[in-house]
Amino acid sequence: LIVYRDEDGRWRIIYNDENIPELRINRRYQKLLSRAEELTPEAKQFLLRKLESARWWIDALRQRRENLVKTMRAIIKHQDEFFERGPEFIKPLKMETIADEVGVHPATVSRIVRDKFVLTPFGTFPMRKFFTQGLSSASGGEIATDRVKRRIKEIIAAEDPKKPLSDEKIAKILQDEGIKIARRTVAKYREQMGILPARMRKR
């Protein structure tokens, strides 16, 4: 998918299917069925089954495409700041929320976004990136875990290499910034980002 803003300031979605061959029913078989009286009952039944199967596949692909675009439209609605300002402004978002809006089961949303990528004004991202858990903030809202991880990385990058900050001190800094987070959660996020503990960062 390609997401861009048009001249009127509205977000547009393009389904990029230039490498996907268009499915269509073979006219030769349609012509044969139009002369059904010339066919044997077996041949007629065979062609009807194949025609029905082809129509099913074409409808299924059309429905898949429509659901993909609907899902992306709902994501843009909830992740407006991401598209306006960049990845650092991603918000917590659950698949259940999008599923309710699109009118499908959460498992269907999971299948829709699997291995799908979207080109945005800030680069190309897997569609799964827009679904992230959140932590509570002092204001009563939620902040996406991706933003918390980015903030942890910034805090560590700015620390005194001779006196690296412990997970507990990082948690305190985040808490002072209004993010409700425990030391063990800081440690988990730090490990997920491949950052060493304080004692091993000391130079």
C-alpha cells in the first residue's frame, strides 16, 4: 500500500498491485457455456464447476483488497500523528479496535496485515508496526511502548559513560516525565533493544 496526502490535505491510499496479475474468466469457456446445448452433460457440469471456482477466487481477492484498504483507512484514523509527524508519535492501538471498525474478527485483521507493508511520508513500514501496546501516563492516557523504548535509548545515549544509569534510575526519569513504568519493565525493554546493563556500559 501507498499512503500520501493529496492537494486538498486528505490522506489517500493506493493499492499497489502492479506486480499482481489480474484474474479474469477465460472468454473461451464463457462462449462454450453459451452453447451449452452442444455440450455433453459431463462437459457442461465440468465447465460450470470451473466457472464457479474462478468467480469465487475473483470475489475473494476483491474482498481481500477491500478489507486491506479499509483496515489501512482505520489505522490512519487512529495513528494520525504518526502520519502527520513521524514514527515517534505512534499511539497504542489494538487489533480489536480496528476489527470493530472494519467489521471483521481480530484474527482476520491479523491475517490482513501479515507480511504487508505500507509506504508512508516517513518511509516504508510493516502494517503490524501500527499495532502496539501502551503504558499508562500521569495524564490518564496511554503512551506506546515504541515511544517509551525510544525514550530509554535517548536517556542512555545521553548518560555519562563513566556513571551509566541503572534501570531503576531510568525508571525514575521516565516516571518524572509522566510515564508509569517499573524498573523491571525498563530492564525488559532495554534487553529487547540489545542494550547492555549499566555495569557493562561503564567505560
